Amino acid sequence: MARLPKFKFDDKGLIPAIVQDYKNGQVLMLAYMNKASISKTLKLGKTCFWSRSRKEYWVKGMTSGHFQYIKKIFYDCDADTLLIKVRQVGKACHTGKRSCFFREIPLKKKSKKK
């Protein structure tokens, strides 16, 4: 396995990971990873995250069957955020939606100036 970049983890040893559909670019979810979950992800070829609430590792899809197969992994210019492009099988959100980002905040409409 290739040597990983020196990521900037937070004070809990975590880095946010944005998960995106590799074909259409839809943002599916945001989760957190640590060094071990990144290594597991690379080894399995499926996303593996650290659950901040349960304090345990989880492979996306192990209970639901809605796996995320890794296509590409990028990291940002500050090395403090990951972007993971996946082939999503089924739904990404625990609510049953394809994406966790299905709620929109309405923006105030601009009035037309004459």
C-alpha cells in the first residue's frame, strides 16, 4: 500500500470525509475517519468510518447492504478533509434517502429593482 499523506486530524484524531457519487457528483453523506478507518477503507475497497456517537468503526452497508465501493479518494489543499468518490449501492442515508443532504433551507427571494 502506498504511503499516506500527512493528514491534519482534529484533536480527537478525526478527519471529515465527504462521500460523493462518482458518476453524477451528488454529495451522499459526510462522516469521519481516523488513521485506522482510512487504512481499513483502502484495504476493503469499501468505506469504513469512525462513529463519534457509538465510538466504534463501521463499514457502510454492513447492516443495510447499502455499500459504498471506492472509486477515488482525494484530499484538500490543507490535508484536513477527504473527498471519497464511490459507487453507491442502495441508499446512503439511514433515513432511506439516497443522500443525507435532502433538506433545503429556503433563501429569501431578492426583490427586483426598477
